[in-house]
Amino acid sequence: MKAMFKVIAQTQPVAVQKQDGSSIQKATIVIQELGGKYDNSFAATLLGNNATTKFTPGDVVWAALRFQAKDYHPKVNGVADASKTEYLQDIMVQEIVKMALDNTEIF
């Protein structure tokens, strides 16, 4: 999904460990589609340089989001129970750009 959004909130970035042992910055951003008070909003994950970029509530951004469903097998007594598969929604920000609202803002 590629669209214009309004920033609602953003968490502080934290370092998380990748599978290869290196670390990467990770943050969560809450964005809402432009249009009205009750338009769709999304909590999405920012990684790397996107996570360290500071967005403030009210900023208008263009973002490309990737939606993915991941299967999850809850553990019962420490053992994954394949008969109880659950699916979790994962939303990642692939690209995000802060938009200038007037000609006095320079990015």
C-alpha cells in the first residue's frame, strides 16, 4: 500500500539483534490515512535509518507499507502445538518520506 498519511505517534528506536548476530534499530509508528477523524490507522514497524528518523504527531508523510500474515504456533508447556495455528498481521514500512507543507520547510 502506497499512500499519504498523518503521523499519530512514534516510539523511541531500540537496537534489536538480527539473525546474523548484528543489530539494527527498530521503532513503531502509528499513521492514519488522510481524510477524516475516523480514517484507517496502522501501527507499523520502522527499521534501520527509518527508525532513527524522528517524526512528530501531525507530520504528513508518504509511505509504502508491506502487509504480511505470519503463522504462529502457541506453545503449550514449552512445546509448539501445530494443531492451534494462529495468524498474526505484520506491517512494515518499506519507504517513508516527510512531506513539506509549505515552502519554508527544508528537509
